[in-house]
Amino acid sequence: MSVHAISPSQVNDPVTQAKIDLAAAHRLAVLHDLDEGIDNHFTVTAPGHDDRYLILPFGLHWSEARASDMIVFDDAGKTLDGNGIAELSAVCIHGPIHRIAGARVVMHTHQTWTLALNMLDDNRLVPSSQTAAYFHGRVAYDDVYTGTADFAEEGERLAGLLGDGQHTMFMKNHGVLVTGDTVAQAYRRLYLIERICKAQVLAMSTGRPLAPLAEPIIAQVQAPPKHDTHPRTERERLFFDAMKRVLDRELPGYAA
């Protein structure tokens, strides 16, 4: 199949497409070992609305996520469409980040290597690789774990930590949160940050010092290439479409 071919999981209706992509992201997280079964959460602002969000109802394993399973909930956590409920911490964390930070997509996990780095006293991401350089200056840090998120005030606090241009949050003793304009963009960030953190933790385990890239090199890496025929948004789409083709082989059924 050509990488430019339309995936059978691509449709014209934006709500249906958002549900398909959200279901695919959950199943991909299982394949990439980013999940905790039924816990953690991915949300998408429902197309056509600014105060309603799509989510997989609590209790379903991420490997069985389907587009038809997705429910719509509001800032109060009330289910407006579909069967099931949004887990409390998803409502308390995600709702305010969507509403205050303006994020269209929010993904929060306790994925292993990113959590490992965030268990350290010094949990800063070091731009010691090309991929890590893309995240330099884009990471916000929540340095105080306050316990489980049972109130909207916690989500409001977290939303206030995301500065201009920051799309990733390292949550000390907790995990990671990423935002994006699309499911493809957010999932690619989640996937890459896990690989970056794995590389950094492995490099740190040697006991030898890391070698950060110089600021001018980081700026060059982050700058849009002048002659690139595939801008970043196109790369994100191609990445996610490719991953959905993997799902079509390995864990089909997400678009149902």
C-alpha cells in the first residue's frame, strides 16, 4: 500500500473520524507498552464544540477500544452521549486543560520510561539527542505531586503550568501529559517522549555525563526545513496512518 493512500479508517464525518483516531490511539498505546489496562486517559474535544470531550468509558481495556465505544462528557463529568462514564481524574485533569490551555487533544499516562525519569529528584529532559532537541523548551514541569486528582482545582493548577509553546508536561512522581491539535500529533509526541526518556535513562545508567546539544544546533533542529516536502503536520499524519495500518494487521477492529 502506498503511504499516501487513504486508509479505510478515514471518513468524511469529523466526529466519527475523531472517535476512530481516539480508539486507534488507545490500541496503539497497548502495542507500544504505554498503557495501564483500564487506567490513564486520552481525550479529544468533540468536533463542533469547545466544552464537550470524547473519551473511552472507564472500565474498558485499551486493547478493546472501538470508535463506537466513545462517549461524550462535559466539564461536570456528565455523560452526554454514549454508554458509560468518564473516570473522575480524567474529568478533573483533562477538562480544565482543554478549557484553560485550549488543548484539542490531551493524553495522560504513567508510561514506564517517562515515569522512571520523573521518579528522579532531577527529572529534567536533557537535549542530548536529535529527537530530544525537538522537545527542548516544549516541556513544562509539575514538581509537586499533590496526590490523586479528585477536584477540578487540580486540573486548573496543571493547566496553569503549561506555558506558551509547551505541549508536554512532566509530572513528578506521577507520569506525563501531552497535548496536541490532533490525535495524530498528540500520539506521536507521547510515543516519542517515551523513547527519548528511555534513551536518557539508559544513558544515565552508564554513570557517564550526558552531552547536551548546543543551543544553535537545537534551534536549527527545531526550525522548519526550508526544502522539506513533508512539513511536520504531514509527517504526523503519515506516522499515524502508518501506525493504523499496523493496527489493521495486529489489532484490528478499532474503527467499528
